Amino acid sequence: MKQILTVLALGFAITCYSQKIVLKKGIIIDSLVVNDSITESYSLYLPTDFEIDRPWPVAFVFDMQGRGSRSLRMFKDAAEEHGYILAAPNNLSDTLSISDNVLATQRMFNTVVTILPIHQNQIYAAGFGSGGKYATLVPTFLKSITGVVACGTSLANTEILTSKNPYRFINIVGNADYNYMDVQQVESTLNRMRFPNQILAFEGGHEWPPSELLSDALGILTMNAMAKGFIDKDDEFVNQNYRKDLASVSTYVSANRPLLAESKLSEMMEIYSPFRTIDSVKDSRKVLRKTSRFKVANRSQTNNFLKEQFLREDYAYYMEEDLLTYNYNNLGWWKYQTEEIQKFKKNPDVLINQMGFRLEGYVNALLADNIDMVKDAKTKDVEGLNFLYMLKTILQPEGHDAYLQVISLSSELDDYGAALFYLEELLKRGYVDKARLYNLDNTALLRITPEFNELVERYLKNARYEIIQE
């Protein structure tokens, strides 16, 4: 491959595959071509102090909907602070096989490490949700990956980990994220395996973490590279991060968040042990663990996790059974469970409140997985899909799409009574898109019935078809 790097006022000119492109510093560049022979592209970010005369760390950020520039925007501030190159493929998808996604990743990876001065011992993978889970698989196929930052998810598979190819694993997760309990369980497994890992927890749900935590993660990766001798040690950098982490612990303690404080101290013991004595951190952790506040919170969290696990098992079991048997009679049980979850969410006990949000996220994710499974099946299961969308109107009553799906699918099943019931429920919730109602799939016969038009006339006025009273 022919390549020329020339310093410009705002960036670098690169002649790659006979095409000259300008890579500007400090901005996200979208839709760069991987190579001339394929249509794949990637997004790229170069920090403002980027120069070609030294190697740079790089984080490959993955999004399974192919939104490379979006994922880079989340990491941009952290990358600028720590001097990281960012790159993200734009052609990954949940609908593709793992092998197809890996091949696309390898092609993008090869392009980036060829045209840019990448530090061979500072190559990392990262992502949020399904992108984060995919990032945990990448080191299995790209052995040069030395660290992974997974946000809002956990490891895809602990069985593929090996001490022969260890990497620093950093899990960033909200304590109200439905993955939070899984993350805690995986940490115990990794600790038993002596696999290097950290959990960075924050107050929040299934969402991108605050920029400060993404910065903390890149800082940990940088210090790990120092500890391994890949780059020179920077005492001021280490001490600055140490002081910042101690301040975070103090903030958690002041805010009566002893579990977050203890977790932070525990991670600090591993992160800073290669650089300085950590006796004071150990002592602080011991003192904290002996306090009544920590003991009460830890006991409550353990009990909540146990209850949460039982409920999750119930949700998974009954959703599978109800789907197999089209058990519409059990929709009442699901409504009751939803009401119980709402009670958890409103509980003044912060740990029970967090459990409520985790359970809500879990059951919604479980439902989404089942809907995708039925949709992707070779044989269309109309009744199974109809049941799941009825369940969705219970679990997510504010959304309109589930009601529209039930109206369409019930009509396909010739169950016009159910279709009319869900139509009225939809209209009661303020739905006003009359044009869409009159163009729903499978509703040609339903739309000409007096009952359908009477409902439209009552809630929206001006039904399309005349209502004839007999």
C-alpha cells in the first residue's frame, strides 16, 4: 500500500490506496474508506497534540448498529485528555455473524495500524451495550489487544479467557443497570482466575457512563502500560490520579454511599500497588468495612441480589412458558409484577430503588430478545408475536408501537375483538395519527367495520367511513 504522511496546518495528508485524504486533529472524521476494494468505512479521531514522530495509544470503539462517529463522540473528551487515537468501524451489525463482524474489524484494524503510528502495546477495545460485549470478544481474534473497556454490559464469555493472553478488563456500569448484578458475579470469577480487572460503578442505569469515568478508564489503561514497562512511568500522572480517586472516595462517604466507596478503595489497591505503598488505602478500606453503615448496606445489597435473582429467574421462566403456550391468561400476572417493580422504584431505600430499575431493565431486555427471536424465526409465529406485543403494552404502556402491532396482528388472526380493545386503549392514551391507523397492515376488513370507525369518530373525529346505524 502506498502511503505518504505530510504535516499540514490542521492535520495530516495521507495518500492511501492512491487516494489523498486529510486527517484533521481534534475532530471526529466520519466515513473514511477502509480500502478501495470494499465499501466499508470507519470513523477516526486524532487528539489535537497528535504528531507522527512517536507511537500513540489507540482505542477501537465498537457499536453494533454501525454508528461509529456516535460512539467516538462519547470517548472524545477522555481521548483528548489522555492522548488517545480513537477508531470505530461503521459496518458492524447485530444481524451479522460473529465471523463477519470480526473480519470487518480486522480489515479496519489493519488499515489504522498501517497508516498511523500506533504503539503496539497500547491497543485497546471498547464499547457500550452490545458493542461493549463484542469488544470483550475481540482479544480472542486480535491478540495485540491489551485492554478492554466494556460499558453497560459484562463479558460475553468467561470460558474463552486464558492466562496466556491476559488483558486489562475494565467494566463501567451503573448501579441501577440491569447488568449490574452480572458484572458483580463476573468480577468474582475473574478474581478467582487472577485475571486483571476493575469495576467502575456510578449512580445511574443502562446508559453511557459520565465522561469522567471514561477518562478514569483510559487513565487506568495508561498506568497499566507504565506498570508493565511499555511506556515510561510518570509519577505526577500517577499521583494526580491517586488524589482524584481519594477525593471520589471521600465524596461517596459523605453522600452515604459506602458500597461505592468500598468498591473504589478496593480497585485502588490493585491499580496503584505497582507505583506506591497502599497501606493507607488498605487501612481506609478496613475502617470503612467495620462501620455500621457499610455493614447494613452490604447486608441489604446481598439480600436484594438474592431476591433479584429469584425474580429474574421467574421472569425468564414464565416468559418462555407463556410464549410457547400463548398463555394470555397470565397477562394479569405480568401486570402485577409490573406494579411490584414500580413499588420498588418508588421505595425510599436507595438500594431497593436501584433493584427496581434493574428489574425493569432486565424484563424489558428479556422481552426485546424474545421479540427478536420470534421475528428471526424461519416460520412466522403470528400468535406468539401478538402475545409478546400484548405483554409489551403492559411492561411499556406509554409506547404506541406495541398497541399498533397488536391491532395489526390480532386482525391477521381474525381476532377483531382484541384489535378493537387495543385500538381504544391506544386512543385513550392520546394517539392522534389517523393516517397510520387507516394504513395498518392486515386491517383492511377491520377498518370498514362500524366499531372501528365509531372509535375513531369518538376520539379523533371525522372517521373515514360513514357509520350506518341499523
